[in-house]
Amino acid sequence: MEKTEIVNMFNNRNEKYYNKLKVQNRKYFDSAYKLYKENKNDPKLGQYAKAWVGKDEQYANLTWEYIEYLTTVEHTGFGKGMDRIYDGLVFNKYPWEHLGIGDRKSYRAYDLTMIAKSLFMISLYSAYGGLNDVEKEGLYNSYKGYKPQLKAFCEFKISDPDKFRVCQIKGAHFIMHKELQKYYYYRSDGKAPNPRTQGQEVMYRPEWHEAGSIKIENPKEVKSKLMYDDEAVALYNYYHSAVYPKQERIIWTKMLVGDNDQAGGAVLAKPLKSASNIPVLVVGYADPNEAWRTGLVVARGWLPIEQTMIDYKDIYRYSLGEVNDSYQYERYNFNQEYYIALIEKRY
């Protein structure tokens, strides 16, 4: 139903407005524009303009109606205006916002090019068509009235692509910092985070922050800004079906950092120690407020979430930790490289 509604809107735009103006511009625009550049005083400019406008200013009025349609047509899902429809189509097409910027501009340019040509011919008509002052004022008032709508149609906002990456995948609608922060869970003095003795948030404390420009002092805030595990699953499922359908195993860096033009384009705060190393992405739970759901859960590679989990008295959970024969927690695997994608906002 959504596709049918969109197709109908595009067909209505083309049949009622775009195609008719296209035919009229094809007849007169190129010749009039060429003559205007060569000789702005040539009386033939008025002939071109009046022929373009047509009887009862038919095509001038059609231009205003075209702008009205573009800025008021309403889609049940995407909202009001063809620009919202364009953005909705792009939103559904690309996994990350910045990848669709070119398409959003191109969709708008498709209409704006036709409108700009039509406005040029209307301007010629006003200047060379022998109109009286009242008739000229009427044309100007029409343009002035539609100018704010047309300007709004041209514009769209994006999150700063130098700082953020906006995920548009269903089930993973979030804005994350472009720079992935690096943590290190084993210090030179032999200390490692131990939730049994140091509390549930110990692995999020700033002392483990190794590289990156975003150092958060409150461990609970770090925990609240982690990607949720169901979001990591949504990312994996999308890339597995849409980008890497023939690959059984997908490393998370191919989704967030990439070697593919559909990847998120995030950057690691510090280069990997080895090109063959698979770093670990630390993620949280769907409900990070549940007290027993703590410890590190990771999206490493192969599967969307690799959980080597160990329960300790139903209070703490760890992953990639090492335990002794009595299932007592000892330390994290310090040979791993751990990264965190900080989520700034969900929508």
C-alpha cells in the first residue's frame, strides 16, 4: 500500500505538472536563454516569453500549482511535502544517513531544475511581455508568496558528519559518535576490572579508556550510551541480507567502519595493532537497568553477538573473561582490543 501511494503521487506530479512544463520548456527555454545571454535588448525575448506563458498565463499558473503540489502533498507515513517523501525513500534505502545525502539533493534537483527554468521564463514575460504595473505586481506577488515554501523544500538537516553517524536500519535507529573509543581491560600493574569486588560499573570506569576524544567520567553514563545487543543484531541481520548475503560470517568493523561503501564510515580512535586482529565491540543489553545484566557483552565477528557468558550467583555476567575450575572470575582477556560505539541519541 505504501508503494502504491508513492507511485500515485509521482505519477500525479508528472502528469499534471512536470511533463507539461517539460514540453513547454523544451520548446522555448534554450532559445530564449541563449538569446538573453547574447542580447538582452532583443525584442524577440518578449515573443519567446509570451509563447511560453500561453493563453491566460497558463504555464505561469501551472508553475505556481506545481510548487503548491510539491510542498503540500501528504503521504500517510512520511508526512507533508514531496521533500518528506524523498527523504523517506532515502531513509529506507541506506543504512546510514550520510550515504543518502546525494540522493536527497538529486531528488530535489529534479524538481528545482524544472521550476528554475519556468521562473526564468516568467521573469522574461514580466520584463519583455508588455505587461502593465499591476500585472507585473501580480506575478511578483505569486512568486513572493511561494518563495518561503520553495526555500523550505530545498533544505534538509543532517547530523554533523564529521562528528556523528546516524544509523537508519530498522531496529537500530540511533546517532553515534563517529570516533569509536578504545578501552583496555588489563593494566601494566596487573589490575583488571572485577565486578565481584569493585561493583557492576567497574568495566566502564574512565581508567580503562585508552584512546579517543570522548572520555566520560561517570561509568553509568558510559553504560547507558552503549549500543544495545538487539541493535547489534539488527545491524548484523541487515548487512547479512543486503550487503554480504554470501558471507556466513561478518566482522562488526565491516558494518561500522567498513571496507564497503554501505558501511557506517566510523573511525577507530587508535589503529589496530595487527591488520589480522579482530577487535571487540562492547555492547549493552536491551534493558540496561536490570541489575543482574552487567559485565561485557561483545559483538566480535562471525555472529551478531558472541556471548561467552558466565553466571556468578545470578548477579554478574561476564564475557571474554577467564575463570578457574571453580568458576571464580579472574580477569578479562587482555590480548583483545576493545572498542565502544557511544550512542548519543535514539529516535
